[in-house]
Amino acid sequence: EAQVTQNPRYLITVTGKKLTVTCSQNMNHEYMSWYRQDPGLGLRQIYYSMNVEVTDKGDVPEGYKVSRKEKRNFPLILESPSPNQTSLYFCASSFEGQGFYEQYFGPGTRLTVT
Amino acid sequence: AQSVTQLDSHVSVSEGTPVLLRCNYSSSYSPSLFWYVQHPNKGLQLLLKYTSAATLVKGINGFEAEFKKSETSFHLTKPSAHMSDAAEYFCVVRMNYGGSQGNLIFGKGTKLSVKP
């Protein structure tokens, strides 16, 4: 089954404790992206990747890191989480390039930083 | 720069009555436009997409949207609401040019409530 998976689905952590949220897709998509969703703000892009070893900042990259060493995986790293990073996070993937390719979204990771 | 504005943060309708969720976009280039739906505690699901082949786009669950270039609008409609339509809906524009090609820009969402 074609899908985007994220782990963990729920995470409660404390300020400053490094964490990684994994994202994996099995559709051989070039493009992958991370979003955060906050009430009243819709989804905002954190980072995206057009292909392996190619990443770039989105609209709200501060406090986050990503890597793209393999095509299927795109982990999101919070080196020193803070309470303002409490949010619902979505990973997405799609085919790259011009055209009207839809993005496929993972199920989301709800992160709480205390 | 591309942007999208959802004109209503909350819409409430009665079951069986029409649904209208409004969206305006701003784009310097011919846009790609999407509507996504998010049911409570669920991920995002694509409802429909505008591919420039036809201005009236039909999606899943009886939803459709009409692309109106002159009005820069892409409103979502459904003739008759069901209780299961209660969800949050996002209008989305896709960047089709430059280094940010492929990036999606989301509206802030419209919460649809359906009353029995």
C-alpha cells in the first residue's frame, strides 16, 4: 500500500531534550516536506527536500533540522525543543517537477514540549 | 508571491442544505489549486485538484470546485451536506516555478459544522 508513515504518532517531552520524528514513504517520491499545524494558522512549511541531499528552508525553519540521506526517509530533528514547538506535525511527499501532482500526507505526529 | 485566503474560518449548515466554502488565491503564474479535508484527529485527504484541463473540478464525496480566473477564486461546493462532511477544509495553492517548485501554501482553514 502506498503510504507515508511517521513515528512516533504522539510524543511528550521536556524542554531541551533532543528528539527526532521519522518520516518514510514507499512511493519513490523525489519531493518530501514537513509542516506544522497550529489552530487558526493552517499548515506552515518547515523544511522541504527536492531530492536526496537537497534540502531547503520553508516558512518556519527556526529550531528544526532535517536530513535526506535516502530517498524514502526525511527525518525532522529538534535539537533543543521548546514549548512553542508544541504542535501537530505532518510529513508529505510527491513527485517532483511541473505538473499537478498531489502531496500525500502522513498521519501526523502530535508533539507536546513541557 | 503566491497566497491563498479562505474567507470564512467557520461555516455552519444544516444537513441536506448546500455547502459553500470560499477561497481566493493570488498567483503571478498559472496556479495549481487543491482542496484538502481533515476530519477530527485525522490526517489530510485530497478532495480535488485543479489541473487546468477544466474549470469545474469534481472531487470525492460529491464535492466540486470552480476555478474562476477573473475572480481569482476557487470556491468549494456541495449540493447537499451530510453529517459526515463535518471537518476542516483547506484551500491550497502549489508553487509551479523556481526553486520552491512543488511547495504548497495552505489557507488557514474553514471548519464546517453540519447540524442535524
